[in-house]
Amino acid sequence: MGSDHVLGEILDCAAEELRGQGIDVVRGPAQPPPARTLYAPHEWDHYFGRAGAILVSSRTLLPRPVLAAAPRLRGVVFGSIGCDSCDLDAATELGIIVANGATPQNADSMAEAVVMLAVALLLELPDKQRRFARMAARRPPRSITSRMLAGRTLGLVGFGRTAQAVVRRLAGWDLAEIRVHTRRPDPVRWPQVRFVGLGELLAESDVVSVHVPATDQTRGMIGAPELAAMKPGSVLINTARGGIVDEEALARVLGEGHLAGAAIDTYLQEPPPPDHPLRGVNTVIGTDHVIGHTREMFDSLAPAAVDNVTAILAGRLPRYVCNPDVIARWQARHGRSDPASS
């Protein structure tokens, strides 16, 4: 079991509960922020040699060699929703199930944050806050450029739990259209959205919100060409993962006035350095990977982690599976045959 400067309290609570259930818990070393833990080969046997399950944060790196060096490992559990630090393809090939903290409170908190950011950007909240701080006079009506979300087109890049929760929350907001780009379109289940290609979404959306995980396929997905292809005057939101949006290119197009604003919560380097190009852009709402953090979300994580770990050790499917392609193989190797395993 890992340690973490952000999720430390969650992991501590989970460790206490697991020990209370008679499960042997071995804690890994604590790392100072913002370091990511990569276990050395001589540590693999100590921490993972006897492990049936591993509970870590997204700052613990689990590449193929680490996973392959754990002969008894049934599953990896992440204490929060991020699981991109684990080689999911390797885990699937090795028959290791990966679960995370994708609780309803997690997705719903982020969805509320995305709706808030969309409205704040269109209403030009950063400019209004600066003018208030400077005690500047109100802008005359003829110069106001703030816009309503009603009547606009929202584009969602990716359509996981958070993006779906955004759609549900915007029912009744009278948007012109919600467009979605995803590898798995489902128009039967989601008739209220229109599934389109990325190019069409970028060119015709007033608000673009990113909701894809960080993978080899998505890193750099919104680069300089894609930002230039966005609708003039539109706004961009990234609460997903750093590296998906080219941050330097985004700073340029904002400085040129092509985009009206951006809300960025995740960065390639976290925390972003003092000289990060987006820090000095007046039309940016910048936060440090905390925008969707709520009391409800954090209160849901430790119970979910405990539930995932105990399920894996008992041969039951964990509630929040990140690599569903492994399920059939995993159940054949580890699953219980009694009705309680379903």
C-alpha cells in the first residue's frame, strides 16, 4: 500500500479499516510533493512479493516490470479516479484487474465544477474580478461581451462518467446542442447529444471541455492545429489530465484573441512552475488540480478503496473496474463460484 501527500488521509483511513478486517497491510515509503513513486527492483519483493492487492495513488508508477514482478497480485486499486500511472495494457495481459475511486460523488463534483467553469468563462468572471479589485467603473452596456450558456453549443471531448454527469446537469439549460467526440458513441442511450468527429466539434462548439484520460493516444490531442481550428471566441476547459492540451500553444492563441478564455485545472507539470505561460493570461481561470475537490468526494474515497480491495481479495469483482477486458480472464482465475460473487 502506497503513501501520498494528497491522498494520505484517505490511504491512512483505508489502511486502518483493512487492518481491522484482519488484512495484512504493508505501507510503502512516503514521497515529498510533487514526486512520483517508482519502486526500484530491490523493493519489488518487499512491497509486492506477497501482495494480493495494491492500493496506491495516481502518483505511484506501476509499469509492466513492477506488475510482472508481483506473482500473487490479483488487483491494483487506486484511491482516486486517476489510474494513468499504471500500464493498463500490461495489467490486462497479466490478468491483473485495476479498480479506482470513480464514485458518484467524484464524477458529480467534477461535473458541477465543469458547469461552473463554462458559465464563469462565458460571463467573463476573471475580468469582472480584476475590475472589482481595481475599483474600476462599470463597463457601459454597449461594451459588454459576456454571453449566456443558453443558446450555445457545448462540445465534450470524451464521454466518461464526468462528461455524462455534465450532460445530465445541463438538462433544462436550453443549450443549442451538445456535441460529443468519443470512441464509443451511443446515440440510443444518449439521444440528447450528437456524436461527431473531433474536427467538427472544435469548429462549431462555443465551449469545449476535455474529458479523456492521459494515454499515448490522447497526449497532445489538443495541440496548436486543434486550438487554431476552434471556433473564434470559444472557450476551453481542461479538468481531465495535463498533457492533453498543449499549454504553450493555448497561451499563444489566448494572447492572440482567437479564444475568449480557458479554465485549466490540470497541467503537464504539477504544480505548474511560477513562470508557466498560462499564469499571466488575463482570460484564464487557473486552479491547481483541485477544482472538483469537495467534502463529499473525499468522504467517498476511503470506503470505495476498502470495498475494492476486499472484493479483489475475496474473488469478487470490484465496483469500479478500469480495464474491463480482463474481467472474464480474471473471474476464471480468481472469481468465486458462489452466488455472493456476482
